[in-house]
Amino acid sequence: MRTARRPALVDRPPTEPSALPRRAPLPAHHPDPVLDVVVPVFNEENDLEPCVRRLHAHLTETFPYSFRITIADNASTDRTPCIAARLASELPGTDWIRLAEKGRGRALHAAWSRSGAPVLAYLDVDLSTDLAALLPLVAPLISGHSDIAIGTRLARGSRVVRGPKREIISRCYNGLLRSTLAVGFSDAQCGFKAVRRDVAERLLPLVEDREWFFDTELLVIAERAGLRIHEVPVDWVDDPDSRVHIVSTALADLRGMARLGRALARGRLPLSALRRSGGGDLSPELPAGLARQLVRFAAVGGASTLCYLLLYTALRPVTGAQAANALALLASAVANTAANRRLTFGVRGRGGVLRHHLKGLATFLVGLALTSGSLAALHHAAPGAGHRLELVTLVAANLAATLLRFLLFRAWVFPARHDARPTRRTTGSS
């Protein structure tokens, strides 16, 4: 067995580490392999050799830097270890390691921890992802532009061939991530990712999962820390022989999301250890872009609240309190959605405008329930309440509705920042 020449990382969170240095491009003539591509395998005696030979040929012909391929065999019981050993002896720049336990996350953790390459990547052995996307995946890491790069099957520029069952499951999973953990990346589980080694050294000790949730946990922690995540649309063809057990994997993912959500809510993760020096004033506890969005949303909310109060005051003598509240809230909600669509969440053009406004109206109904309920409660408790007390009550209720509306806007109405160029998207801080 051959392994890379780097001591394993200590598997515990750092105590008080310094911030990550500013990103810098790698030198053109790097003495060691610049890229280490890990292929995690378990009982893949049929697919391993054609995958590695095809990958090796592709890198040899197209990749402008030195590279290494690491086969990470996690507890295979078939001929996979023998094939891996033979490939490592026949193909220059190919290594393999063997682990005693199963788990894709465990294999990646071990292989990346031992590697000395400045850019670490992995891809699935079935090569569902077109290798033409490999150079665009790692180029932003080599240039110093980004910290992590992921392939996405859910961007407009992606071309995906798979059955409706897996398509629905994938979209539901990523939608659940956006609604519960407010993530900005689009595809957590595409088996095609890369990370800079200096980032991996800080991230890996924080990632607890050693199986399929490993990817998601790594990305969520990185995004919460403000690291830059680059997305590359990929051409992807589903492997009909996939051995992923959907039900057990889904349950494990749900448990992982709950565990990670609790850890983030309680501040148990030292996210400051992942911040880049000179990386701006974003709090490490906030998702990337959240601080800026909050400021813009508050400004739009202040203007729409003023518009709402003026309309309510003008309509109340004519329509009565409840009707004036509903009409004023509806008008200000439509304007609020349009303004937030463009100014807060950076969505341009007509694409999805009807869907956004329909969802915005749904959040309007939540606000209407809060304000109308507060107004009804006031009139029930104090039938003779004057106009000034009504306004105070409505302002308080509208503030609560505004906070809830922001959470719904970020997680549901505008779940991810849209880039002006549909073929590439980057999230995170500079």
C-alpha cells in the first residue's frame, strides 16, 4: 500500500487558531503535485480500473499542472484492493490507501488529511460527471479566487440525465437545506468537489460525519464561516448501478442536519478559525451575504412600512380598520417584494418574477394574519382604543411580520443569489 507523504491531521477542533491568510495564487512551477484527486471506493472491482485509467489519461493530456490520483479503498471485500495496488504500481502519480471501515466521508477525511497537495479534490468512481468540468472546478482554487469548488447539477447551465425519482429526491434535499439551514449553494451532494488544503486543514477537524452527510456538513460550516464557494455547472449522467440506500441515507442526512443545526445555534463551532484575514466585517456566525441582505432588507422594510402607514391612515376613514389594514398591507407587500427582489437579493430580469410575487403574496398572508390578529386583539381588549394606539399596535405587529418575512424571503422566495451569468455562481465572502 502506498500513501501520500503528509502526517494525518489531528481529529479535534483547534483551540484558538489564527485566521486563515489571504488567498493567493499558486506558483506556476510548484515542486509537488498541485492537485490530488481522491477516488473513494467500496467493492468497485468492475468500475475502478476503467475509471482510474480514464481519469489518468484525461489529466495527463489536459491538466497543465502536476497531479496525483489517490484511490481510497474503505473496507472493500472484493478484488478492489488488488486492483488499486496494481494501478498504483503501473500508473505514474497514482497512490492508494486502505481503511478498515466503510464510509465515503471517512475515506475523504483520511486521504485529504494525508495529502501534501495544495488543492484536494474527489470524484465518484462511476464518473457520472463529465471530466471536462475538472479543470474549471479546480482553476478558481489554483488562482486564489475561491476556497472550495463544487459541481452542481441544479444550475441552468447543467445538463443532467437521470430518472424522476432521483431528480425529485435531490431537489427536495437541497430545498430542505435552504429552508432549514439557509444555505446559498445549490447542490450539496454532487460527487465532484475540490478544496484548498489550507482550508481543509481547518475544516476537517470540525466535520463529524464520516458517511454521506460529510459533503453537506463541510459546505455548511464553510459557508457559515464566510469562505468563498465556487459552483461549476456539470454534465452528469446517472449511474443505474448506484448502491446508495436512499431511505437509510435520507434518515442519516436528516439526523446530520438536526445535529449541525443545533451546533450552529449554540455556537459550538469555532467558525472564526476559518475566516480569512482582511476578509471584511461579516460576522463568522452569519451565513455569507446575510449582513448585507439584512441592511438592505431593513431599508426596504422601513420604506414599505412608511408607505403602509400612510395608506392605512388614508383608507381607514373610508373602509374601516380591518379593510384599510388589508389593502394597505397588500399594496406595500407587492412593492416590498419587487424592491427586495432587485435590491436585497440581486435578482434581475423577468425570469421567475411571477413565481416570486406569488410567494411574496403568501408571505403577505402571514403578515396579514399577524397584523389583523393584533388589531382584533386590541379592539377586543380596549374597544375604545384611539387611532394612535392602533398605529402603535400595528407597528409592533408589522415588525414581527417583517422579521418573519425576511426569513421566508431568504429561505423560500429567493433561496439563492442569482448570478448575472447563468453558467457560474460563487457564494461567500471575498
